[in-house]
Amino acid sequence: MVSPESPFSAASRGARLLVSKPEDVASHETSLAVWDLASPVVTGRRATLKVGAACSCGCDLTGTAVAIHTEAGRPVGSGTLGAAPWPGTSALYWTELDFAAPDTEGSYSWTLQSGAPEPLHQQGSSAFRFITVNPPEHRVTLKVVERQTGAPIDAVELRLGIFRATTNEAGVAQVEVPGGAYDVTAWKIGYEILSSRADVAGDISIQLEVAAAADPEQPYGPRLCAPQERRGVVRRHGPSLALRFAFR
């Protein structure tokens, strides 16, 4: 036990208690993430997104203020982070914000900023981009079938201009769009990519017939065999493609 009169005691005569100043302590970085923002966003309507923040030291960020700012710096939406981290994470605190989309069709880059819950945390900042379009006027129903059998194909990724959709178990997807001409693309691993053109002037239905690929693309790119000789042929697993190369 240290005596009050010990030279090591804060109560001893002439003792000085050293206290660190906030500026002497390295502040923690705050990282921000944005997800679940619909794309595109309809002009003049309200949209929602999820915002997450994490401290570089894993601190509890409950109650931290977050806000959305336009390119001109005007705040358009704000809130505070909740007490429960995002499922599957230990310290990604999050909330959902809503904001009014611009009234003009176009591409935008806005900024998300977090306040400092305490002096030890830096303010976080992150830019996010989105596209606005005019309100939808027509519904386009797309059905994707296999060319040879006519069987519906599910989980096909579809693009109608900048609009995206995925087919259900019946091979059907619906997209609401403004009138106009659109490039249509259908893609799924194991099938050839199909591209076409559609003019939308009312509610329409489109059937897309896709063919099975002779040599389906692998989800993580081709797997190459080891070369048999210094100058030779490497064959991808599958019958239809050979990559020729030469070592230097």
C-alpha cells in the first residue's frame, strides 16, 4: 500500500497529477457505408437508404448523428445511429435515412457525413452516387425461356436501359419505366447473353428466348491447365475454347 506521504502518492506534498490533453491523443477514424439505395431514383419522390458507421477501434457509435448533403452542401436528410450493430458485424452501427430526390433527371454525387459523438472520434465523410429518372408511365413484362425447350428460366439478370430486374421461378420480371426506346439485355451463367431493342409506348410484354452456352462461363473466370511445353496451348475446361500463348 502506498503511503499518502510517499513521493509516489498524488496526495503527497508537491506531487503533480499528469493528465493527457485531448489533442495529445490520436483520434479514431470513422468509416461510413451506404447501401440499399434504389437505382434509379424517381425525380421528386422520397427515397431511402441505409447508412452504417464503424470506428477504427471498434467503439460504440450509438447515437452518432449522420446527415446527407447535396453537392451544394445543403442538408436533405438526417438521423442517428441505432444501438444494435448490423447483423453479422460486431461494430457497424446503422440507421435508415430518407430524402427527397432532385426534381431534375440526371446523375448526382451527394455526401454522407457523421458527427463526432466525442472528441476522440473524427468526423466521417463518404460520397455516394445515384441516377434520377422521370416518373414511370408504362409497365414492361419480360419473360425469359430456353430457346430449344421453351422452359422458363429463373434468376436471369435483366437490364432495360438503366433499369434492372431478375426473373422469378416462372421466368418473369416486371419493370415500370417512362416511355422511350431501351436496350434490353438478358444474362445468366450457362446461357448466351441476349441483347435486343424495345420501344415502349404503353404496357407491353416481351418474350426473350436464350440459348444454352456451348461452354458456360465460370462465375470466377476460366480455370487454366498447366502448359505442356514452353510454347503451346492452354485449354480452358470445356470443349470450345483454346488460348494460345508464347512465353518470352
